[in-house]
Amino acid sequence: MIWAVLILLAAVVAVHWFFYSRSVQEYTFAQPANTSDVRGIQTEKTPIVLEIGTLPWRPEVAEVANWNVEVGATDGGIMTIPVSAWLKDSTRPRPAILNESELATEMGLTTGLGELDDSRAWWWLPGLSDARVGVQETGDITGLRWVAAERHWFGVSAGAPVVLWLVHSRFRRFLPELNDGGAIDPWRLTVADAPWIGRVQYVEVRVRPGWCVGLPAHWGYAVRVEAEEKETATWWWSMEQHSPLSRLITWRTEENKETTTEE
């Protein structure tokens, strides 16, 4: 009996690993008409561009909501203030939001994205995870990061459009790896930083408010705010969908990062 259970578990892990590691080699994008059409393409290893519509994370709602943000205090601690007070802060850039995940939970972001959760594959874990929200100021760059989840969604709720710099992991060996907590700005890479940068095939995607991009595992992305006026910022949101295998890989990666930081 025990051997039958072990064989079954091994088969399940093998199937998960096959679907997790399989990825397309072309930069093709799927663009379903609505969220109900996502189910048929969720497991395909290709980016999805989707119009998700209006979400609560935008200025006119945040100004009257009872949400709170945590920011760094002058004494080195953490201070909790209403979102409305944070928005009225005249300093630029505004103090960074430290509770992005908790804020997403407080506003019920996953409730509005429930249709995406319903469209997941049957072997993926139920429930959206790692939901986050934030505001990225004009001129700020979110450095290159790699997707370990089965599907990582990044969307814009309001403000200026963003430009996503997307690259497949098969080109990762041509890009520099930063192990000191820094970030890679792909728009500033030169042959001095990455001698083989000319071999990297990447694509830039412009995401307007109300739209999002769903990236499968083995893709990397960086974010840059696109705006003509310096005072315009971007209100963004993100969340992940996992299978047991991708969740395990993510946990192992996070543990390794924490261990490296402590050392």
C-alpha cells in the first residue's frame, strides 16, 4: 500500500514538473477578450495581456477609504497613517509603502480578481496569493526580477502607463546576477555590465490603466513608469497563482534570500 502511495506521489510531482518546466521559445502573447476566456490558455507558457477593468486601488477611492499605510518613521521605526494623509504628503518621492500585501488584503483586491482565480488549472493551489499594491513614481525603475510562480499578474489601476521589459529565462545567462540586494536596470545595461547583452532578445510592453499582464514561470520583468509630466505616478497591483511545486520553489528561494541577508 505504501509503495502505491509513493508511486502516485512521484507521478503527481513528475506531472507538475513537466508542466512547470515546459515553456515556449517564441515571444508570442495571448490576448483573450475577457476573463472567462483565460481558462483555456492559463497553463500555456506564454504571457497573457488582459483588460481587467476598474479596481479599488486608485486615487479617488483611496482618498475616502479607511485604509492605512505603514511608512518609515524618522526614528527608524514604522508609522501607520491613513492613505489620504499619505497622498497629501508633499515630499517627492512619497515615503515608501511598507505594508503592500496587508493593504491589498484590507481593500479586498483578491475579491475583484476572483475570476482570474476561477480560471486556474485544476492542479494549481486555490486562492490568489502574494497580492500587493503600490505606487511607483515617475523616473523610478523596478529592477529585473524572475517569475517562479505558475502565473504572475501585474496590472495598472490608475495614473501613468508603465513599460514592462520582458525577457525569457533562456537569456538569463547573458544578464548580470546581483547577489548583494541590488537591482538590475535593463534600460541602462551596457557591454561593460553584460558583454553578451547583444544576444538577449527582449520585448517591451506598454500597460495602460485597467490592463494587466500575466507572466508564466521562467520569465523576467522590469518596470518603468511612462509619463510626460514628472508629477504623474502609477498605481499598480500584482498577485500570483501557484501549483504545489511552484510554491515549494518560491519558499525555498525566499529562505535562501533570507539566509544570505542574515549572513
